[in-house]
Amino acid sequence: MKLKGLNVSVIVGAFVITLGIIVGMRYLAFRTQVEKPLRDFLRNSRVVRSYSITETKAGSVLEVTLADVDDLRETYLDLRDGARSILGHRLKAVVVKDAWTKELGEVYYRAHFAIYEAISTGNFRDMAVSIGAEAKKARLDRYRVRVDGDNVYLQLHKGPHYLYEIVPRVAFQPPISIPAQTGAGGAGPGPW
């Protein structure tokens, strides 16, 4: 079919072939620059039992089932930073899975009140004491709680089972309220 001297079927065919080549090259680049390095990184990790990646509108969510680890915080940060170095800004979350039991879930339930209270008040020493008391009462083999600027990391271990919880601190910080300025030429909020 010709339109104003142009063969439309040739133009459409060239467009489809060019588009196919571009899409294929992008897919191949993604596989070699992102998918394979990420797969190699996770497979070479001694603590990753399994993993999956889910693409969402917000970005990539990496779900990792961990083995029994000594330090959840260190493990999480190593995995997050390694995945971020490969995925870049596309990585939106790392979700950690564990091998918990109902008994460990009950210990976490009793301990989570202290965690959220500590996030709200900043009193992490009382949280640690409370979690230690719960761990002793449940006769856990071991437990560890760590805090950094972003999260509270809790791990509970009993026999071959373990529960990992990473509780974000930022989401629970109270909003900052700044009073409105009043009066002419007011200096704004201040300690005076």
C-alpha cells in the first residue's frame, strides 16, 4: 500500500523490526548487567537460603530467606548494600524471611511492646532489659537485639528455629510541629 509515494508496509515493518531490536537489546543488557550479577551475589552468599525479586510500581522488592545468622543487622546491611550496588535506585525494599515457630512468635508478640515504646521514647536500655527477660522466660538458646539510626533488629533462636524482625524507627518518629509566626517582624520559633 502506498501513501503519497511512500510504501507504508515497508515503513511499518522497519519500525516493528527496529522496536524489536531496541527492546531485545534492553532485555539483554538488563540480564547481563543486573539479573546475573544479582543472582551471582545472592547465590554466593552463605546466609541466603532462597530469594525472589518482585517488580512493583515503586521498584524492586527483594525477598530473602535467611539461614541461622549470628548478627541480623550486619547480615541485613550487607545484603541491602550488595543488592543496592547492583540494582541502584530500583531497589525499594529488602524483606527478610526466617524459620520461626508459634512459640517464637509469642515471644516476639510480648517483646514488641517494648520495641515500639523504645522507638517512641528513645529508651532502648529498658527495651533490651525487657526483651532479655522475655528470652529468659521462654528459655531461648540465644537472642540479640540491635539498634541503629534506621531500624531495631531482633533475632530470637531456639533449637533449629529462629525469628528475625526488622522494625523501622523512622516511621514512628513524631512529626515536628513548628508554631506559626505571630506579630510584625517576629523572629519565629525559638527558646525565648
